[in-house]
Amino acid sequence: MSIFDALNTTDDIKEDTDVLGGSFGPVNSGAYHATISMAYTEQAKSGALALKLTFVTDDNKTINQDCWMTSGNEKGNKNYYINKNDQSKNYLPGFTLANGIALLAAGKEIAEIVKETGEDKVIKLYNFTAKKELPTQKNVITGLLNKSITLGVLKQKVDKNVQNSEGKWVPGGESREVNEVSKVFRRDDGMTVAEILAKADEANFLTSWIEKFTDSVIDKTTKDVSKPGLPGASQGKTDKPATSLFATS
């Protein structure tokens, strides 16, 4: 069994819907046209699987995003979780994001494109021990490289963690600003995955997202617990089309 088998989508798990909830240096919150310059998978010691992406915006800003697509070994290496309230299955946010990027940028689900185009390649990655970039072998997803997409990027204020006497990483009282890709849109028309699946006549969510989040800063530090965290995307059931609505020319 391949570790990528856990990325397959099924009809009994709720799909993503459009809901407004709450580089070298982070960019301001906003919508950015971008190209995927690097995409590779990485498995953590826990067994969790991530898609790691580097985007370059049209104005030459770099945005990095890690999409944790499956849970670790202890939770069964699944791309979904069980809602404790109603026992429904919901895709992990990282899987939803990765699958959306694959669909909108390449017209295929992430499971398909990873299996079809994953190649072991040596790339340069920053090594924190050596404190410099080193040649590193990774499973590069070539089918995503140089594909275009529109990103909904948030600037977030998060804790700077420090290691305590027990070796655990905890908030150290200072903060830093980082970016997180909150939503993705098809480059040509601004459509979301949910809008495409619903066969919407036009893209509406992008305009709402821009109005709500442009130039905002989402405070996720623990110093002020009254601040809302990153708004999440709720899930909703949609029927899968018989043929892909995401196919690109």
C-alpha cells in the first residue's frame, strides 16, 4: 500500500465550501496571482504526509505553504477526521487546500497528480543544522511545477516559541508575522472549487474574500485569547461530477 493511497477522495466525506470566517518577509493579506515554483511531498516522523509548496507571485514575492494532507500513524494516516459533534467525516484543512491547488492549477485531484508525476529529484533546501542550502533528495511533484493559480494569503501574528527546561516548545512572549494561504482560486476566472462544482455562472467568493481580508492581520498569539484565530472553511456535501470540471486546456 502506498502512502499516497490516503489522498483519494470519497463520496462520504464533506467537500469544501466557500465561507468567510474569521517569502522573505510576509506579504500583506490579499489576493495574489502566482506560479508554483516548487512542490514536493514529505513524510514526518509521525507518519503524517505533507505537500510543501513554493509560490512566486507576479510581483516576484515568495510565499511558502505546507499542506499537511494526512494524519500521523497514531490516527491512521487518514486525509480526514471525525467531527465529534455529529460523527461526520471532514477532510483535513491541509488536504482540502492541497487538493484545491491541484484541481485549480492542474485540473486533477492531488492523489492522481502525486502518483502520476512524483519524481525523486535533488533540489536545494535550507538546512537548519548547517544553516545553509544543501542538495536534498525529495519526491518532487512535477505536474504542479510552473502552474498558475490565485492565492488568498493572510498575514498572521503568531507566537515565537522557545524550548523550555523539559525540552518542549512553548510561547516565549514574543511574536512574529507569517503568511498562510487561506483560500485558492482558479487563475483564469477567480472561481473556487466549490463554485466550479456548483456550476456557478460567475465567481463571487473572491470579491467577498478580498473585501474582508485585504491588508488585515490575524492575531493568533496566546497573549490575547480574545482575538479570533484563522477563519476556517466549513465543509459541505457536494456531488462529484462524472467528468472533471477542472480540466485545463
